[in-house]
Amino acid sequence: MKKINSMSLPFCVKGAFEDGDSALEFIKTNHVDLVITDIKMPFMNGLELSRVLHASYPSIKILIISGYNEFTLAQEAIEYQVKGFLLKPIRQGQLEQALTKLLIELDSENDTFQASVPEHLKTMGKEEIAGCVEKYLKENFQKQISMGDISDKLGFAPDYLSHLFKKYHDESPVRYLTSLRINYAKQLLIRQPDFDVAVIGEMSGYPDPVYFSKVFKKNTGVWPSQYRAEGGCQR
């Protein structure tokens, strides 16, 4: 539970139970999107809980926690449409990756899916959050930024933000960032003929001149110096 609460994902832990019977009783009276269950539990074990959930609550996603000696048992849960297996000891990155994939799946299945989000974004819709990503990219494209920086700023996991951005902009944040930088570099190459290509690259967010030239050519078909010499024509 502590690992989940420490992540920048819009999940809210609603309860933790020692056995499957108690978990099932809670689910009967509360809306639940995801259940993470250990295989070994008293009274009703994780496999039996998965079977009941699959039969009575098919919309609930299930992740199973398993030790190495129990992995063959976990494989039996495939017929209950278990979404993944987490082997003990569970690593933070492994858990966050699994939860992010499930979050994207939930979002795709139900466009009105709403989970608990960071306080400062509770009134914002998904399209608005994607807009915040776009705004951040436009305001900071000249700097050395990453999806991790945007994640820290907005309070959501990088993969989830990338998913939302692509959903509303038809391209990834990385591709959008590249377009911003290259378009700005193209303007500078024509408007500032006295500026060295390396300087323009740095002003556009590419401190490495060799890398800047390669990215520029990949996106325009010509080298920066050619683009300038040809007056802004590209192939």
C-alpha cells in the first residue's frame, strides 16, 4: 500500500485486507477498479478470489502477487483474465509499470473513468491535463527537459501523461517537442544569418551541435547549413 501511495498515479487505495472473504465483502458495497491479491491468504485464497471476481465483477482488473514457488499456481489464473503477475519481492518500478498499463487500459475502456487525482488537478479533465503538457513543452522547449520533469510538475506518471497527450494531439510529447525545436531552429537560421549553426542548435534545445544537425536533417531532409543557404527550402 505504501508503494502505491508514493507513486504519481491517479489511484486511490480504498482498502487492505488479510483474507479474500473480507476483500469480497468490501467489493460488494464499494466501487473498485483494481484488486491486487496475494495467492496465499486464509479462508479464500487469491486464486479463488480471482475466480469469483471474474464471474461476478468482470470489469475489475486483477493483479496477482506470487512467490517463485507459487508461480505455476498463478498461471492457472489466466482463465480468470488476471492482468498480470508480480513476483516477490516486488520492485517499485515493476509495480508502477504494471499499474500504469492498467490505468491506460481502464482509460481506454471507459472514457469517463475517474480515479483519485492530485488535489491541484481534481477539477481538470484529461484533455486539460494534456493541454498542460503542451503548454509546458511550448514554454520550456529550449531547455533540457524530459517527461520526468513534466511528471514532477503535474503529479502524474510519465507514461500516463504521454498516453493522454497522444490521445488528444495524435503524436507523442517527444515528437511534439522535436517539432517545436526544429521549427524554431528553422526560423533562426533564416532570421539570424550571423548566428553560428551550433549557437542556433543550443538556442533551440540542442546543446550538442552534431546531434542537432542529425535531428535537423532527419526532420527536414537537409543539413542546417544547407537549409540556410537555400533560403529555407527543404526537400
